[in-house]
Amino acid sequence: MTGRTTFSAFAYYATAGTITLIFLFPVAWVAFASFQPSAGASALPGWLPSSFTLANYAGLLSGTTGFWRYLWNSLVVAAGSAVGVALIATPAAYGFTRFSFFGRRLAFVLTLVAIMVPFQTVLTPLFLVLRILGLQNSLFGLGIVYTTFHLPLGILIMMAALQGVPRALDEAATIDGASEMDILLRVLLPLIRPSLVTVVLVNFISSWNEFLAALILMTDQSNYTMPVMLVTISFGYLGAVDWGALQAGTVLTILPCLVLTAAFQRYYVQGLLAGSTKG
């Protein structure tokens, strides 16, 4: 029995380690290539670097590429969308899980339908609507688009968390004279904080990495976000791809998401598991 347990543990860690290496290899390759000259940045890296340069990063961080402007645009849009989804999804999930009202099932079905609609199919109507509202080619309009499409998933995550909290806590707070807002903010919110962090983190990363809407809805280059920036800076003389700049830009784009995920990993894992067990 002990031998079986040891073999199972070995197989588990060997499989997990192999899958981790498969996923990390492209990231490691990009990081390695970002320190190579542009001519060799697209080549398969060897065991030892043939050369080492910081020219790719120096060129990106200089004022000529507009890197800091694009970085600020991405931060504004991604952070605004993540906070907006959290602020709307939390009371919406509270209403779905704690109240019975006319049209509740229909509203929930429409929330699920919004997840099923491919984002690309509604880009043209979105472009026209934003132009009519005067929000086309604006970071605020792009943030509204991201918030709208990420909201259904945020509601589902928060609903799963709230369904795992016993209703006895609500009843006890009501007996003590707490209002519905007090119950949500003071009783339930501290218990579902990991799920709230998960909603913010997932939506921030999704908005940060989104490319198509930012490319189509933004016609002014000064409003481009980081993913679009990678396309604009990667083309060099006569359309040749500047692989060095592209690899360095990719690394710089990954870093904020990597730092946030590492910082809130504990809450992220707890938030994903919320609602899997009740009681």
C-alpha cells in the first residue's frame, strides 16, 4: 500500500511538472530572446546565449515609442473594467441568491446567454453604438465594453461564493437590526473576499490582454493599449518584423499580470474553489 501511494505521488508530481514545463517553455523562450539582438531574437535559443543586449528594452522604454502612454491606457482600461465588474457583480449576485422576484429566472438566463454570444460578432454594432454616444475612440467607452462582456462571469463567480454562505448569518444580522446593505457589506463581503479578488484579477488580466476590440474601437494611435502597441512597434524598415522589440514588449506586457497573480495567488485559488462545498 505504501509503494502504491509513493508511485501515485510520483506520477502526480511528474505529470504536473511536465505540464508546467510545457506551459513555461514559450514564456522562457520569449524572455531569453528579448535579450538578444533583433536579428537573432526569432531563433531557437541554445544552451548558452551567444550575445546579450539591453537595446530592445532601452528602445522600448525611450520616449519615441510611446510605451508609457500605452501602458497608462492599458492600466486605466483594465483597472476600471475590473473595479466596475466587481462593483456591479457583487450586488447583482446578492440579489440573485438572496431574493425571489418576478423575472428572476429570465434575468439569470439572459446573463448566461451573454456569455454564449461570441465577442467578435457584436463588434460592428458596438462600434456604431459607441460612435452615436460619442464614446468611440475613448478609453471610457472601451472600459464600458470590457465591463459589459466580463460582467456575466463575475456574477456567476460571486453567486457561487454567496451560495456557499449559510443563510443563518443573514437571519441573525436581520434580527440584530442590520439592513440589506449592512448584511452585504459587513457580514457577507468579508466572507467572500477571495471570490471578489478573483473577479477583479480575472477581469483585469482579460481586459489587459484583449486585442481585437482595442484595435477596432480605437482609431487614434494615442489611445492604443499594450497588445495593440506590440503590433505597432514590431514592424521595422520596409515592413520587416523587429523581433527584438516584439519579444521585449511581450515580456513587459506579461510582468504586471505576473506580479498581480503572484501577489493574490492565495485569494485567487480560494475564490475559484468557493461554492464547491457548502456548509
